[in-house]
Amino acid sequence: MCPRPQTLASAAVGPVARVAQALKFPTPVMTSTASDGATPRLVETDQPRLLVADDQADVLEALRLLLKPHGFLVRTVSSPAAVLAALRSADHPYDLLLMDLNYARDTTSGDEGLELVAQVRAFDPRLPVVVMTAWSTVNLAVATMREGVGDFVQKPWDNARLLDTVRAQVAAGRQRRRAQRMETDAQDVQQRLLAGPVPHVPGFDLAVVSRVAEGLGGDFYHLAPLAAGRLGVAIADVCGKGTPAALLMASVKASLEDLVAADLPPREVCARLARTIAPRLAPDRFVSLVYAVLDPSRGTLVYANAGHPAPFLQRADGAVRRLQRGGPVLGVVAEADYEEGALALAAGDRLVMVTDGITEASRDGASELGDERLLAGLRELRTLPPTEACGRVVDLARTFGGDSLRDDATVVVADVVAPPRR
């Protein structure tokens, strides 16, 4: 193997004392560090925790002496296997991995380091990684960035620049972890909002399946038993994705539940929601909603549609009606008026509500699943119980979209089994 070019640690440094002198430290006063494979001694502290990897002891010591006086807790290892072992055994995540690209297997190509970066990213996608090498090329730098490396440092390094790089990457990594923790907490809150059991309502067989395209979603639904054996069913979709949509979803859902509990007619529910949420919304935000009240004893379904994809009412004889009457989406016109629609309801009927993550599922952006394909699928699923039918509808959209969902997707199915006894 050809020798490595000289680095700050390998050319100007031999014994540890000369390392300290080269870095302009007065004396090399130090404490022992964990050896390869040992469990790192990590404590709860604001000090950033760094894992430094290089197969040259002098380089590791030079980096330790550079970083420690600036408030970093440094652990050094000398092989890719030791890097992975240190990450797996750490009590708390590291704030940065500073690593060489070349090890014993190959001292020039960087291939071993690239393999390690990929393994590290798979283990901890949010860990900042800064790579160092004395054999840099444009192709190698591009390859590291494609693997998700935060920065690329040429050996021999400039102390000031390296410190700036480390500080910047640590700060960015901590910000990513904070954002991830906040999103996880928000997902937990949203899951609690939506994960309640589907209510048991005599005379109905109910099921819901909801899938979030990203970490947080804007779809929601509400099923509620009402007086005299009736059932209230709502499905809604907040414009947008992520945290803004999730916050708005929680607010609108709370208002909707209060209005449903008050047993207001569907048109009044939509009108009051429109007035309530309009002041809260930015100009580019809105909410689509359908609310229906099913009364099997009287044989009626009364609904209002606020700009939502029209649900399907499938009859036992195969006929299909759509729930299209209503008015504009919620939040655009505060004083909007809504028309109610009324349909006959009988035992054997099936109500299917979906959000546009189902109907607008698309593989290439040019063609969507659409109402006709969805209706064809619903006809094939007509004999399945609601729980299975919901899952199959989501599968239909996912398959049409190339095995992925690009938007939140929710399906509600309500079968009318028989009028309740009075």
C-alpha cells in the first residue's frame, strides 16, 4: 500500500508531547479515554458528545486535544466496527460523528468509509456526520454528500475551520433531534385524538381505516351515537400536511364534536363550523367536510357536504347514490349557507366516505384513481364486512399510486344492519 500523505498529526506529530506543541497547548495533560469496544461513559449534560474515528492514534489524540478544551466530550475509536459498537452501546445519542474515510482495508479510495457512513445513517438518520480524508476528490466529496454527510474536511485540517464545522453540525443535529421529538409528541397526541374505539351503535356495522402520508395528518372522522337509535357520521380533510394541518385538524375536530353532541342538523353543523373556523384560517387554508345523520327507524339519511368528495350510498340491489348537496368548503366564506340532502335508508345499505387521498391517488401525477375506479372497486368489495372493505379500499389507492400514498387517506364504512328495536 502506498503511504498516506502527511497530515497535521502524522507529519508534525510523533509523541503526544509534540502533538500538544503543534496545537499550541502548553502541556498534554489528559485523562484516559474509552478504548475500542468499551461502553462509553456518557452522562446527562449540555456538553456535546462527539465520536471520533480514525485508524491513526496520533490523529485521534490531536483531535481530542483540539476539541476537549472547547467543551466537547470526546470518545475516540479506530475502526468501523468500533464506531458501530459505540453507537449501539451509547446511553444517549452522540451529537456528531467525526470520521476518517480510509481504514486498514484501503487507505486511499474512501470506499470503506462510505460503507460505514451508510451503516451509520441506517442506525441513526439524524446523527450529523463529518468526514475527513487526505485523499479527496470531487467524486468522493459528492459521494459522501449523497450518503447524507454534513460536511467534508480535507487533511491536514485547519483548526479554526474544523471547530466551526463541528459547532455548526452539532447545532444542526440537535435542532433536528428537537424537531423529531416534538413531531413524535405531536403524533402521539394526534393518535390519541383519532385512535378511540369505533363506537358500537345498535343497527350498524362500522369501520374506519386512516393512514397518514407524513408524520402528521389533516384527515379526521367522527362517529357518534345519537338519540333514538340514530348515528352521526362525519369525515373531513384539512388543506395541507404536517404540523399546521394537524393543529387545525385538532381545533376543528373539537368544535365538530361539540356540535354533533348538541344534535344539530347537518346544515347547521356546517354553517356553525364555517363561522367558527373562518377567523382562524390563513387565506390558503380550508377544510372539507361531510356530515350525515342516519336514522334507520325512519328510513332516512340526512346530510350536508361542505366541498368534500361525495360519499357513496350503495344499495343492497347494487344502485349507488352520491352525497353531493351542501355548499362551499369550510373557512372560505364565514357566513356560508348549506343545503341539506335527504335519501331513503334501508337495511342492507352501505355508506362509504373517503378523503381525497383515496380518490386522488396517483402514480405519475397524470392519472388519478378517481370516482369511477373507486366505485368499481367498491362494487367488488360490497360483500366484505366493513373492517375488511376499509383496508381493501386503502390498498386499492396505494396500489394505484405505485405502492405509496402521497396524501393522507381515510375510509369510513357504515353498514345498515337493521332498524333498532324501539
